[in-house]
Amino acid sequence: MRNSCYLITLEKREGRVLPLSTPIQEAEMADHPQETFIPDEASALETVVVPRTHDLGDNFEVRRALPSRQRRMVGPYVFLDQMGPHLFSPGRGLDVRPHPHIGLATVTYLFDGEILHRDSLGSVQYIRPGDVNWMTAGRGITHSERSGDEARANGQSLFGLQCWVALPQAHEERDPGFVHVGKEALPCMEGEGVSTRLVAGEFLGMRSPAPTLSPLFQLDVSLTPDARLDMPAEYPEQAIYVAQGVLDLGRDGRFEAGQLLVLKPGKGVTLAAADGQPLRLMLLGGEPMDGSRYLSWNFVSSSAERIEAAKRDWQQGRFPAVPGETEFIPLPDIPGKPVRYP
């Protein structure tokens, strides 16, 4: 069966960058064969995902670490995209037109730049580095993500991550919601060359105000070249995404930016920067989900039939609209049935 995950691609129109949805085939989800990681018994790592880089036009690149052939989920995390780093020239910008979601929460976090979020609840919110946009889709929500007028006019750099968290079965059909948490409200830990900010959940004795619905964590970590940080095994499923720099894990080796390292259950590691350069990581994970999930396009559910119903609803205009928006992303031609994870 071909995989039904979808990647945003871009086309240029009137000085803007407009995303469309096109399918990623199973082969495109696979890691580069020559870089496949085979752990030994003593290794703390279960697998290493090396996502392919997709140029979406205008040299704007995206790396998709989840889902991959080697790992579909880490705790409740079913999707992880790195966008950028990219410098938009004046007159160009990001335009993710209105599109729907069900059964998940989107977690948007930026290292650089800004994005203007709008949704069908009437939310209008800029997100900037260190902030969190947590959007709970529940039974259905529509949203757009665009560059603001000033950023588009002047040009801007953009670099960040977007994750999807599958909702517990008891909350899949809850009312949709949106919460913005500014960076000043997120718990931090700093000292001895280590800087952390807890994006979501609980970890290292800290608790984020983001409205999670299952046990999880997401931690932004910055290390200077001489700093080290112990990452304990607080959850059964944990992973490290290398955003910038080179990660040194001692006997397990060194790992360049753009790789997702999934830890074995119960294994902690010591994080350090390599090659005398600063290091930026995103640590994430949580408890295993309460059953398998199906994923197709922008929809996640414990029921394949519910996803098919959501597709029909989007095609027939039954999702709520985003106030002030007139464009939308049509449902793509999705081959096969929704893919089941894990």
C-alpha cells in the first residue's frame, strides 16, 4: 500500500509562495539507505531517522522526521516537520492556505521569524521565537498560516518546527480550541552553558501551561560548546531532534542537524555539543498512545471511517471557515486507505 502522508509543496503567484498538497510516496518517507543506523546491544539508541530534505520552491526546505518508515510515532507525536532555515526576500512569504484537521493538536514553535495564525474559531495570533501555538483540532478545525504584511514587505528569515500530537480516544471528538503561550510564561532552566524552555508537558521537574491532554513533553535545549545536559528516561518513549549543530552522544557517536534519534525505553543519555559549535535540540516524547491511529492528509483518528468522513466533509464544505480567508487547499487525490500507526 502506498503511504497517504502529504507534504506541502509550493507554487509562485503574484510574488507570494502558495502551498498545495501533494502526496509523499512510501519511498520518499524512507531514510537514506547509506545512513541507516544499526544499534548494538549497549547502545541507548533504538533507531535514527534521517529525513529527506524537500525543496518546496524558492529554496524553502522542509525535513519530515515523523512519520518515517523506521518510526511512525514517539509517544503521542505522529508528525514532526522542520521548516527552514530560510530567508524570504522582500515581497515573498509563507502562505499556508486554510486547511482542516481532526483528532490531533498542532504544536508550532519557532527558532527564528514569525507566522500569523488564523483559524475558524476566530483566533488571529502572531507566533514568534520561544512562543507556543497549541491548536486542538478535536472534531474539526480549519486554519491558515501566513507571513504578516510587514514581514512579507521587508523579507524575513523563518526557522522552526511543527509537530502533531494525536489526541487520546476520549478527546478525539472534543470541541476545537486554540491557546497561545508566550515565551515569558514557559518554564525555563539556565546555567553552566545550558538553556532550556519547556514547550509542553512535564520534564526535568518543570510543567508547561500548554493545554496537553496526555502525558508528554517537548523541551527546547540550547548548549554552548563546553556544556552538557543529562536527559533522564522519564517517559517510555523519548526522542531527540537535532535542529542545529552536531550532537555528541559519546560511544553512540555524533549526529548532525536534521536527524531524529529515538531512545530505547528506560535509557537516558548525556547531551553535549561537538566540534566547538553551539547546539540546538528539541527533546520530545511521552506515554504510548491508547491504541493505534490512522493518518491521512491532515487527519488523525483511531477510526479509518472517521477520516473518510472528514475527507467528505472538507470536499463538501462542511468544515467551518476561517474569517477573512477566501482561499483553501483542496483535498488531494489520496491513494489507498488511511495508514495505520504504529
